[in-house]
Amino acid sequence: MNETIVCVVGNVATRPVYRELAAGPSARFRLAVTARYWDREKSAWTDGHTNFFTVWANRQLAVNVAACVEVGQPVVVQGRLKVRTEAREGQQQWASADIDAVAIGHDLARGTALFQRAAKPEGAPSAARLEPDWETPRAADGQPVPAQQQDDAAAVVT
């Protein structure tokens, strides 16, 4: 499986768009990633070129993105890079870089965040399973019961 896995750090450029699809929840937003470099002539940091990515999130990640990601927030995104090239209006070439996100989080180097575990969805109750009794039976004097007596006691219970 030859996939390009990337990790990018940038700012959320557009409001996340959340959709409920037949395959499950989906969300997308644009991420702006700007290179910075030290300009010796100005003796200051300077912004370089800005790259924009469309970040796609699915299932529970999409639900969480819709709940807590906002425009302007610094985030770290890890996922599969997909670059598409298309011809528009017959002549003009157009390229798009998308990231199919595996993980998205706030960049804690530039601020703080409060983590809250997502609630698990309510599902159908599973069939009750009896747990085995792993405790070693003890006699009245506190000593373990010999294995032969344990087997006899188990045979009586079942």
C-alpha cells in the first residue's frame, strides 16, 4: 500500500462543513499552512508562501471536528495526502491537495485546550455473559482449598 502520509501544522481557514451521509458523518474544512523564515536583512521572522489543503474527516472524527474546531485555530493534522489535477474550461489546469485525516488536534505550542472524551453512542445491549469465578476458594482457616476439593465443589454448583 503506497500512500503518502503527512503531518501538517496550520490554521483553520474556513468553518468546518458537517454532513450526515449514508456512509456516516463527514466534515471538511480548509487549512492554511504558511512557511516562516528568518529574514537576515530585516532581522525578523517573515511569512513565506501559504499552501491550502482541504481536510476531510469521517465518522467520529467528523463529529468531534464539528463540535470543537473553529476558524483561526491552530491545528495539527495527520492523514493521507491526495493531489488531484483537473482541466477547467478546457484550457486552464487546476490542482487540489486534500488530506484524508486520521487525527486532528489543537496545536498546544500556540495555545491551550481542554480535552473532553466523546460519549460512546448508545448501542443495542449485548447478551449478558457470566464471568468465571477466578478467586481461589478459601477454607474457614484462610488456607486455599486443595484443587481436588475445588473440582468437586464446581461439579456440585453446575
